[in-house]
Amino acid sequence: MICCISALNAQASAMREISVGAEIIEGISLSQTTTLNFGSNAIRSNEKGTVTLASNSNARNYTGGLTSGGPTNKNATNATFEINGASLATYAITLPATITLTHTSIADGVNTMVITSMKARIKDEESDAVTGTINADGTDLLTLGATLNVQENQIKGQYSGQYEICINYN
């Protein structure tokens, strides 16, 4: 049999003050001022094609059987947004990989189109980016462009869809 005896010493409790802090900043927000719209586009043939709208220009570039125009010849517009948040804070933008547009009245046939390659241009920067810095006045501007993919035998008419973009402080 092994027996161990030890003396236990009781100590007084220990206490220490530790610092803690917090900062409250303005939440970041995004307000759309113009919608993304590829305008009126004419089909020259039944072949597929694309309409590309750069992030910094309302000018369209075409491939395949498409060209600008149509009886109403609606002009294209970039999506534009105002960002509000904490002065000089950095942020990141998350763009959708694809957006589906659906014909507004015809449910059969080739009645959907997909938007891909969405690009963001912050302020008047020279190139596209998905990060930015809010100006000293607490605002920033963002424009979007993308590529509309038109399928073979696409049904003529109006198309619409919705998308989400996310903006967060870094």
C-alpha cells in the first residue's frame, strides 16, 4: 500500500484588471441608381451570339448573329451604384457568376438567356476590380458591365431577371 500525504496551502484569490475596447462604425450600404440593361439588340440570323457591355461604357460589342438596333433602339445602360460607409474603409464586392433572364410572356421554346462575366469598375479607375476604398466623404461609386449570351433560335421579345451583389468591409 502506498500512501502520500501532502500539505495543501490555500492562496488568496488573484484579480487583475484587463483592458477591453470597441469601435462603432457606419454600416456599409449600396444604392442602385441605374439598372443593367443591354438595350435593343437585333438578330441578323438564328445563330447564337453575345452582347458585351463593358463596366465603364454603355457601348456594346457583338459576336455571332447579333447587332444593335430594332424599331425602338433602346440604348444600353451600365448598372450604377452608390456605396456609403465608413470614411477610408476598404471593402470587397461579390458578383454573381451567372444571371438568368426569362422571356416575360412566352413560357415555351428558347425563352431564357444567361448573363455571364460580370465586371465591376470602381469610381473612375483604369481597370475592373472587386475591392475598393470608400472616399473621405463616406461615399464611392460603382458601375457594372457583363456579357449577355443569346442562344440559337432565341425567341424575340422582352426578357427580365434579378441578381444580387454583396458588398462587405474587409
